[in-house]
Amino acid sequence: MERKVVFSGMRPTGRLQLGNLLGALDNWVKLQDEYRCYFCVVDWHALTTAYDDTRSLPENIFEMVTDWLSAGLNPERNVIFRQSDVKAHAELHLLFSMFTPISWLERCPTYKDQIEQLREKNLATYGFLGYPLLQAADILAYRATAVPVGEDQVPHIEMTREVARRFNHLYRQPVFPEPATILNRVKLLPGIDGRKMSKSYGNVIEMSESPEVIRRKVNMMITDPGRIRKNDPGNPDVCTVFSFHGVFGAGGVEELAEVCRRGQIGCVECKKRLAEDLIACLEPVYARRQQLVGKKDYIREILAEGARRAERDSAETMEMVRGAMNLII
Ligand code: SF4
């Protein structure tokens, strides 16, 4: 029977925002019906850029896994675990590093981009250069057949396929499949001030905000700056509120654009409608999070059980790898 195995990971950055829900988690929730899924908190990856301050790591992990469960991931049907609990990832990374040309890593577009973007950090490190290879090890430790990723990560999956091919060719055994890419449907949402949504700008809407906070944040959203009075014609194309209506609105976006252009709806009313639609969309997520707040022991148990299952499954792969490389005597 065809193996259908998905691996995907997320760096622990704390509570997740709406973009994470729409860009990745919604997709993960669908995949859990069709694939055996490994969802991994990639804490070693977090160290590649934040090695100098790790204090928030444990709390960020609890918050992120709580959000995963709030989004609807089922810990019984999926393997939910922390990368650093399963040492096969490190061993496989090391073994892959023996035959991976440095040029494969240097040509990854994210390498130069991130060094440029994170200029204040010293990223001229071995760990940072090698993180796409660690990612390849994460995926191939479970011989995953598919990986859901955003557009920016596609080159990394292509490199993972190259690593799998090279291994199979060098050691003449078909240990690894070449995983396919499942592109996450990305809905780019601006922050409430109209700039890119980012924690560093303080303009984020988290995926599990309370109804009160949603109302307050929607109320603060930037609208068409050219619109002074309630019945001035508006321009929805430059309005943050309208971008959100397009994603979360209960319907009638075209009509809304029309009445906005004719000045027949005020921004206050338009924001009220958005807030209520957004609250309705996020209600199941919020309700699940309320059940999980403060349940750190429960999250710990899920991660421990996930680690046990990941350990067992990756051990099978490592046996095949060690055998193929003549590391068993
Ligand atoms: S009416 Fe709505 S879409 Fe139009 S400018 Fe105001 S908030 Fe934006």
C-alpha cells in the first residue's frame, strides 16, 4: 500500500497569529484526515537565529502547541512532538553533512535573504548555513512523502529531494522517497496598521484572541485615509478593513466594495460587521483554547507521547540508514 506520510514543522515563536492559521494550520488540520502526520516543534531551528537568547523558548513552545490544538490538530491521530526530544534528527543531519556540498546550502535563496534581513545578528555560523540540511533530516527521518510549506520554503524541499537522491545513489539502496511539496494556500493579511503583520510592529491579531480584543483591534484598523466624512466615497482597495472582509467576511464583499465606493456605509459600521464575522470564524479556536489555558502538564504529556512515537518511527529509518552506510558491525 502507498505510504502517505506528511512531515511539517514550525519554529516556536509563541502565540500564533491569523496568518499562521490561514497559511499553515488550516492546511495541517485538513491533512490529518488523509496522511500519517508528524507535526514538529522545531526548537533546534529556532536556535539557528536566536542562539544568544533562549529564555523564552519553553514558554513559546507551550503557547504554540496550545494554538495547534486550538486550531483542531488531534494529538491522538497525529504525532505532535519536539525536535530536540528525538536525537535521530541530529544523527541524520550529521550523516547527510558528510556528502552534502556546501554550495547546495550557499545557493539557498533564504540564506542570503535572511542574513540581509537579520543584519543585527551574527549569522555567519555553521548552524545557520546548515539549517536547510537539518530540515532535510527532519523530513527524511520519517521518510515523509509530502511536506506542506509556504512558497519561500520550496527550494528547501527541492534540496531535500536532492539529498534523498544522493543518499540512495551513493549507498545503492532506495531508503528515502523524494517528498512532494504541498503548497500552503497563503492569504497575505496586513497588520491592523496596514503594514506587514509582525510582532515587532505590534500590529498583530492572534488566532485565539478573545471577542473583546478582536473588537478593540478591528476598531483600531486603518481605513481609507482619504475618507474624512461618513458619506465620502471610499476606496476599499487601500483599506485594511476591506482586506480582512475579503478573507473573513460572511459574504457580499462585492456589494460592500460598491456601497463603500458610493459612500453608503460608514467605516464604523463596516468595522462592526468585520469584528462580528471575525469573532464567528474564530469562535471554535477561541473556545478550544479556553479549555487548554494553564494545562501545561497536558501539553507536556502530548509532547512526551509524540516523542516516543517519533523516536520509534525514526529508529526504523536510522536502522536502514546505518545498514546502507555500513555503520553496523
Ligand atoms: S467603509 Fe469599510 S471598506 Fe470602505 S473605507 Fe470604510 S472601512 Fe474601508
